[in-house]
Amino acid sequence: MVKINAAPPYEIFLFAMKGTLIPMSSFGLNARETRVLKALKTPERIQRFLDTEIAYNKEPDGDTIRSPRRVLRDKVAHCIEGALFGAAALRVQGYPPLLLDMEAVRDDDHVLAIFKQHGHWGAIAQSNFSGLRFREPVYRSLRELVMSYFEHYYNLSREKTLRSYSRPMNLKRFDRIGWMTAETDLWPIAEYLTEIHHTPLLRNGAGRRMSRVDKRLFAAGLTGRA
């Protein structure tokens, strides 16, 4: 998970990227990058690549939102960086590049790259918590998909913290700033994700009656934590 913080104004980012042209045949990727992403032929392979080839980004030098190009080069990603990479890899395979944001209380947001197969939703994700990563495409609605994360979405005080989710956001709207290959941190995407409508998951004060995560699930979620 990663906290989506305040960022430089969107206009400054656009000015920095002014004049950038994105050849849609390759999405601006070079031959090596295209070769790597084309080899990830299924969502499962994309997730496996994130799990085995990309370390979790603890941001030792400050907040970042790396583009997929920078993730490939630096071999690190936190949740939104991993979701951007997942969306880019899905796009190369012919899927629309979709992100979904999950909001929490007393915790960080979590961002998914989502995809649909045979009318059902699945997700690719990077997380320091083992239960917040891949989901098979078996969920009939986005709410079903998001609720599959509910019991695994908790903070270090063992509170279940997930409360709402955004509508899908198609990253095509950010092609003009070269989101797949940008060398500049992609703060406009994070800002947009926080601004779009989010649907609440709980009603009638259910969040105030929540039990704590049991010790076994808590320990399992931290397995392999970087």
C-alpha cells in the first residue's frame, strides 16, 4: 500500500511534458521494454513478474510514483507503481489499462490494475501484505472484487480498514503525458484517483462494530514483508 500525498500542480507536470509525442503502436516503449512486456502473456505472468522480479519500494529517498519504464529499470515498485506497471503490461496484451483505488481509514490507499475475462473481474497488485495482491478473474462485479480484499486489508494495529472504492479509471486519459514511459513522477494520476467518486462499502455504522484481525491472519499477511 502507499499513501497518496499532495503533489505538484497538474499544470506544472503538463508543462514539463510539453512536446512529448507518444507513438501508439509501441506506447512509447523501446524494443527491450516491449519485448519484456509482450512476454508477460497472461495476468498471472504479470503478477508473477511483480512478485519475483520487482522489489517492494519503501521510498528511502522520498515519495515517488514511477512510470512502468522506471519500474522496469529500477526493479522496485510500491502499490501504485506496481498497478501502473500491471496496467501497462495488460495494455500490451490488448486489455484496456484500468486502475481502481481502494480507500481506507487509519491506513494507506491501495491501487489495483483491474482486468476482465469472460465477463468477470480480476486484479493485479503490488503490496507488502500478502493478501492484497493478485485476484483471479472470478468476480461478477467490482464490489465483489473489492470485498475479496476486505478481511486482508488491515493496519499494524490489526484494524480492518477498507471503506470505499473508486470507479475504474482508464489510463488512456493520461497518454498525453506519456504515463508508460515518463521520467517524471506521475503525481497527476494519484491526484485524479483521489478526486474521482468512491463508493462506500459499509453503512449504518458497521465500521464501528468491527472485530480485530485474528493473530493467525495478521501473521500470514506479513509473511515475506519487505
